[in-house]
Amino acid sequence: MGVVPRTTLRSSQTSQSGHTFRYVRDDAPATAPTTATTGLPGTGFASPVPGSPAPDLAPGVPARAARLPGLDALRGLAVGLVLLNHAAPDRFGAAGVLGVTVFFALSGWLITGVLMRDLDRGGRIRFGRFYAHRLLRLYPPLLLMLAGYVVVEGAFDLLGQAHLVPETLVAALTYTINIPGLPHGSESVYHFWTLAAEEQFYLVWPLLLAWAWRRGWLRAATAVCVAAALAACMVTLLLVVPDVARVYALPTSWGAALLIGCAGYLGRTAVAARLPQTAGARRAVQAGIVAALLAGTLLTGLAGHTAWYLLGVPAVAVATVVLISYVGGWRTLPGRWLRPAVALGTVSYAAYLWNGAIARWLGHPDDLGGMALGIALTLVAATASWWLVERPVARWRARRAAR
């Protein structure tokens, strides 16, 4: 990679976000003063406090590592759209594609924030630490869900497809379920294609980000990447026309959404400066975007239209960046009515893992009672995953990091 070693940095250095950061050498004495910290915009992680000028932060960033209620509410909206689609695909045909687009853009924003924290503080990305954290965040809930899958479709053979268990586990655990030509296993975990697309993206993006950061080309390189992602999507569309729906799960179809989220983080100050900031205007923009997303759920066949991938995905990703710019700064919720969205967002990862499989195990019921049962079982499974796996692992990681 050839990134700048931390020990070669001067005592202060201006980051590409325009801040002068103070550095402490790796070999400094333990008694050396350390840099004060404040919240990294939109990530819930600490970041160095600029020495001068004043911090250029996204609105309302918390002063310490914490869950951000606005982002949890946005996660809740995204996974809620996916649950609607899985429960009633005939009624909410576009809810799934809208929800995953929001997820991709949010993921790009958050992960870029984590990576930029490393670069701005130490001049390098700690790749081992980054991927270890990804593994510890993603694998425990995934393993719990796959254990449930093995019991239901392996031991009990509910769907008569026990023979698919080995290849399903391989595809799920290696994040290759979206690669054409490779075994995908059971349809009960086909929705894992989104996880695969993300993890494949994060094998490449940190390398590109570190390279562009060192050369001072962050924004230009990101713009080129967005254009390249759309070009790659166009090529795959041309290869499958008129059967456009075949590109739905391909990684080339969603790179633009992830990269727009990344670009949103890198340009967050400029974005915030251009958005309306009066209370009424802020509420109107947020309500308008959410209303448009909810109305869009009633559309049908989006995944089969070329325009969705080339225009719709970027548009929804940009709208998501606008929402993040507003809600990422919430220290408290503006109203109690948002608490269910925050609660759902807190368990959104596990809810996504379980919901597609549960809907299939129930036979994709089309009556209201069956749909409600599927969502209820999903919430039970996701809540159990949070308390039994995700929360204990997160606490263990925090204790380990504090040593």
C-alpha cells in the first residue's frame, strides 16, 4: 500500500478535511498527553479534536462513542421496508429494493467514517483491526441464524432440501452467494446477497481510500469510482437485456449506492452547508424524503427496469445522504413516536438475517395473520440475537479495546 507510517508524521498535520490534528507517536511514553476526542460524524466513534481551526463536524455529533438514535431510526426505516416486502411482496413490491439501497448508502457513510478516523489520526488504515472488527460484528449473529437454518432445514428437513445445507453454509460464510456460477444453496438465505455485496466492496474500498488519501485525491477519486460503478452496472445491463432482473443481486448493481454513501461522508461539510437549516425546512425535507420512500413501496417491477439501477439507485442513495446529514446529529429523539423505529434499527442486522428465511419457512403467507406472525417471529429472533450474541460481543470488544 505504501501508506505513511505513523512515526513519520509531524507533531501536527492538516487532514484532507481541513483540520490540523495533533499526533502522539506510537513510541511516546505512556505518560504523554493524549489528544482529546469528540464524536466522529455519523459513526458513533471518537475522533481527534482538531487543534485549529474549530472542529468541522456533522451537525450534533455526540461527544463520546455511543449509539446514535437518528441513525438507528434510519436503520429501522430501511429494515422495516424490507420486512414489508418479505411479508407482502405483491402489495409492497418496491419496498425491498428501496430498503437495501438505504442500507447500502448508510453503510458507505459509516464505514468511510471509520476508515477516515484511522487515516486522519495515524496516516494509515489498520487493516487487520478493521477486518477483525467486521468479523466480530457480522459473524456471531450470522452463525446463530445459520444454526437455526441447519436445525429447520437440515435436522427437520422442513422444505425437503437438507441436501443443500453444506453448500448453503459455504456460500453464506464466504459471502459468495451473489457470484454467478457458484452454488448459492437454499433460497432461505438468498437475501444474504446484500451482505456479500457489502463485504466484497469492503475488500476494495479501504485500499482505494488509503491510496487516494495519501495523494490528496479523495473527492476526485471517489467521483471517478461512482462513475465507474455506474459504467460497470450499465455493461452488465447491456449483457442481460431484456432480462434486466438478472442483475438484481450482482455486486455491480449496487456499487453506486455504497460509493454515494462514501462520498456523502467525505463531503459532509459541503452537503450540510447546502441543505436548508431552519427548523421548518429541515422537517419538510426529512418528511418529504420519508414520504417519497413510503409511497415508492407501492411500485412494482422496479428491479426489472434499467432506469432503476442507473437513476433510481443513485437518487435514493443521495436522498439517504441528506437524511443522514440531518438525523445523524440527533442526540435525542425529536419525538417518542420514533422509538419503535430506533428499537427496530437496534436489531436491524439480525432482523434482516432472519426475516427472509422465516417468511419462507411459513410458506410466504398472504393473509394478514400470517404476515403478522412472520414479522413477530422475526422480531423475537432478532431480539434474542441482540441479547444473546450481539450485546455480549460488543461489550467484550469494548473491554478489550479499553485495555
